[in-house]
Amino acid sequence: MPMTTEFFEEKIPRSFVFSPLPEVPPAGREAVIVIADIPQIKPVLLPDAELQRVAKLTHAASRDRFLAGRYLVRGILSAWLDMDSEKIPIEITASGKPFFNHHEFGISHTQQLVAAVFSPMQAGIDLEKERPLDFHALANRFFSGEEVSSLARSQNLSDFFRFWCCRESAIKADGRGLGKLLDVTAVSPPSGAAERASITLVTIEGVVWHAYPWVLRAGIHGAVAFRDIPSVIHWCDLREPLG
């Protein structure tokens, strides 16, 4: 399937390398982002514990998103490791962050889209669908003074979602949970429009994370965050080309 840039609404992060899914998992300071449409993800066998979690989800869309994320991750790990998908020992931290054999991975979804990031480094990913909301009120409640001032100057809803995705991807990478860290997280706004595709710095209790934001067509915002700057980020888009 062609790996094109046509899905992007804005400039592509400079560290992204478009590629098919690598045949082996990322090593060293590498990372792999995989993005796919939920209805197109092939089901794989899941362990009993995950099936039990699915059974407790009463909302059909929530079940579909959970299953899509698990199918995507376990399908990829199964191919990389030559293991049965249901036998891969994915562990969950106390705050709900999944990991496997010293490899980080994260899952996020919005509407009919799911994305996952894989890396030996600490990593987190977030997707958000842009939608009308009182972003000034939310910024005043959760954002730093610098972020609030930047949004007051731009009056741009898209900037709010970019800040939010950078913030949440770093919080997911940290792993202690949104409830504990949202109020102690600050995004450093880029210095100008030319920097929209650059690394965005996110600080959580004095620790600096490196976030890479993007915007896809149809107003889908995303960001991936790492403690260290990756040597390469493979972008693997499994969706059907537009048009």
C-alpha cells in the first residue's frame, strides 16, 4: 500500500520517515508509529484477560476501539516476534500503561482511527478529533500561563488541540496518569508558524519530554512524545489512499 503524505493537513514532522511496517521491532533510539482505520484492522486471537475486559465494556464504540487497538498491537508484535498473538505477555502498570519485554508501546484512537507507537524508549501517543468547545475556559483551567497567553494571541482552536495532544502524549509516556499530571504539565509554544512541525517541548514536574505534533485531514490532531530524541520515527500508514 502506498505510504504517502496526502493524509496530512499541515507540515509533516521533520523526523518522520514514511515506510511500510518494518520486519523487526525498533531498536536503540528508533520508534515506529502505525496508524489504521478501525474497520480495516484484522482480528487476531486475544488472551482471556483482555476478552474479559472487552466483556465489561457496555458501550459498543468503546468495545470496537479497545478491540481495534489490541488487534493492531498484538498483530504487529506477533509478526515481529513470531509468536501467537494471544501468548504475547503484555503487562500493565498500576496506572494502566502497557509494555512488553522492555519495549514501550502506546495506543490512541479517535472516531474510526487508531494509532500505536512502539519503541525501546519511553513513548506515548495521542489522537484527538478537532471539535467546537470553549478552549479558553479549558486552557485557563489546565494550561500554563505561557500556553494561555499564546492561545489568547492566536484565538485558534487548532492550536488548543495541538497543545492538548502534545501534553497528553507526554503524560501517557510518563505513565502515571492524566489525573495526577494534567495540572503539573506545561507545553512550550513554538516561536512562530514556521515551527509548527518542529519538536515541541513538554515539561512534567521539571522533566522535559519531546513531542512531535501533526494534523491529518478531517481535523484529526495527533502527537507522539519521548524523553530522548529518536534517531528515526517510522510512519506506517495502513489506511487506504484518499480519492
